[in-house]
Amino acid sequence: MAHRLLLRRVWTLSVKDTRCLPSRAAAASFSSSSYPASFHSVPSRASFLATSQTLPARHTPRRGVSFNVQDNDDFAERVINSQLPVLVDFHAQWCGPCKILGPRLEKAVAKQKGRVAMAKVDIDDHTDLAIEYGVSAVPTVVAIRGGDVVDRFVGIKDDDQLDSFVSKVIGQ
């Protein structure tokens, strides 16, 4: 669990957070005085991140088929307060059926061309949301419209059943 937390923090390190890291010149002078010559050919993590400062930061939100829920506030904003119906995919990284259902569900949502959204909630990261929505097994998909649960299913469905489920949620 601690390793996953550490990895998540490393991956979510943004460009603006790299300002506190040493520049290339500082990293090079530090490495030349502290390490033997055999280490100079391998770039350090800090020098790699420092080069990303030259890249333009993109602050425009990308609208995709689905999004990962970051925290309870994000869930409230993007799911509960959404104008569109939202399919919430409660999953876990260790769950084999979840890995099969996720892409199928995204494909079914993409066919609707923006009439429905899809939120992904990792139950290991957001246990409180899983408990609040009565998730006892994964994968569980909960359809929410206007903050209310309108439908749900547990387990894997084939493509036709998923298309039917999504159409039913939109048509309600």
C-alpha cells in the first residue's frame, strides 16, 4: 500500500512542482563532485524532471470518455452535480473482471457521443465512496442522474447488455 501511495505521488508530480528541483547545471555539478565518473552517463531523476520545465504547461481540461475520481469533492462536483447521467465504475486494480469490463464500458459510453459520462472509482483508494454506494463486490457499475442512483449492476456484461444498460440510463 505504501509503495502504491509513493508511486501515485511520483506520477502526479506536476511541472510546477519541479521548480524546487535543481537545474541541469546544479545537478551536473553536484553529481560530478559527489559520484564516480561511471555514474555520469546515467541521467538523474532530478535532471530529467528539470528539463520538463521548458515544456508548456497545458491547463485546458481534456474531455474524454471517462475520468478517474480524485477525492470526495471531485466526486461531488463531477458526478453528483453533473447535468449528464454518470456511470460510476467501482473497480480495483487487482480485479481481473474489472480489467475486462472497463474498456467495454468505455466503448459503450463512447457510442453515446457525449450524452452520458463515466467515472472510475478505485475502491482501494476511495473505500468511503464504495461503502456509501453499497459496493460489496467488484466490478460494480452504478448509474447516477441528478445525484440519485437510478440503476446498477454487479459483474461482467457482454457488449450488447452494456449498450442496453447505457441506453436505458440515458432514456430514463
